[in-house]
Amino acid sequence: MAYQTFRQEYLQVPPVTRAYTTACFLTTAAVQLELITPFQLYFNPELIFKHFQVWRLITNYLFFGPVGFNFLFNMIFLYRYCRMLEEGSFRGRTADFVFMFLFGGLLMTLFGLFMNLVFLGQAFTIMLVYVWSRRNPYVRMNFFGLLVFQAPFLPWVLMGFSLLLGNSIIVDLLGIAVGHTYFFLEDIFPNQPGGGRLLKTPSILKAMFDTPEDDPNYDPLPEERPGGFAWGEGQRLGG
């Protein structure tokens, strides 16, 4: 009975969110079971381009560290904001959502060539948080019950919290920069005088991912319900 309930809930998760979060959990499980090591996953341009270990272009986005406090909150943020985007502003636009993943991943990989970053999953999560926050500007957020603010400030609050903990904010800044680049090109520039859409989802992605109509039995998670946990939405994204 419990298995059937879990399976039903799991299949209710939209496809992109389900695929990405599952890949992250499976990658972490493989590391915990010592089937693989983080040294086989991290971003290393020399190993990628000289030794053709091309899987590192993907696996560095799938590992958030060993199972623990930071991993848990990373996965909660990733799952919640990825799902709210996919069921909100990207509802019925799976191909566009996949294209945002590819666009953000490409930009972060290019930055990673020069910034000596070995795992980019946290930056990717911050990008998702940033895009969601800018598309939901009037949602009020609560940070540990101490700080109340509008959603667009959430990425900056997280970065400030990271700074207070003594962590590097380079990853946060990268996620914010890539998220803003996508938001500007997709939501702001097309509405400017003389502007236009520079980001166009390739037709092959639309043919692969977009369906003619929505499932009438699909039960979405409202995008306006951020976090959904009593501890609030302002947790640190990793260490």
C-alpha cells in the first residue's frame, strides 16, 4: 500500500523535476555506497576535453555532497522551486523548461572554465530560485520567522546568509547572474522598444517534449505556495 502511494505521488511530479531530482538522489546514493567517487564526477576541463570524459559536463550538476544537513536542504530547494516553475510559468511548456536547463547549464559551464568550480549544482539551484522569485514578485517570504520580504529578495537573502556563515558566495553570484541573464532575455528584453525574443526553443525539443494537451487528471502544485515547510524558505543552499 505504501509503495503504491509513493509510486502515485512520484508519478505526479512533473517530468523534468522528476528526472533531475531522481538523478541527483541516485548519484548521491552511488557515492554513499562507494560505487563511484566524487573524483569521477567533478568538473575538470582537462579531463573533459583532453581525455574525453564528457559525462563530467552533466555529473557535476548531480552531486551536492554526502548525505547530511546541507544535502537535504539543497534537495528540498531544488525540488520545490524546480517543481513550482514547471507547474507554474512553464506549465504545458516542457520543451521551454528543458531549453532553460540547457541554456543555464551552458552558461555555467563556460563560467566554470575560468572560475575553478568543481560542482555547479548549487549554482543551478540558485538560478531556479532566482527565475521563480522574479516571476512571482508579490509573494511574501519568511526567513526563520525573523525576516519578511518579497520573493525577488530571496536569492540575495540566501547569499547574505551564506556570507554570514563564512562560506564563499561565488556559487551564489554565479547562479544569480545566470538566472538574471535568462530572465532578462526571456521576460524583459522582448517587451522593450526594439526588443525581441533572442531565446527560441529549438523545434526538435518541442517535438520531443511538448504534448498536444494537458492531462485532465493532473494535479499541479500551486506556484504561489513557496517552500511549503514550517521552517521557511531561507535555508542555506549547501555549504
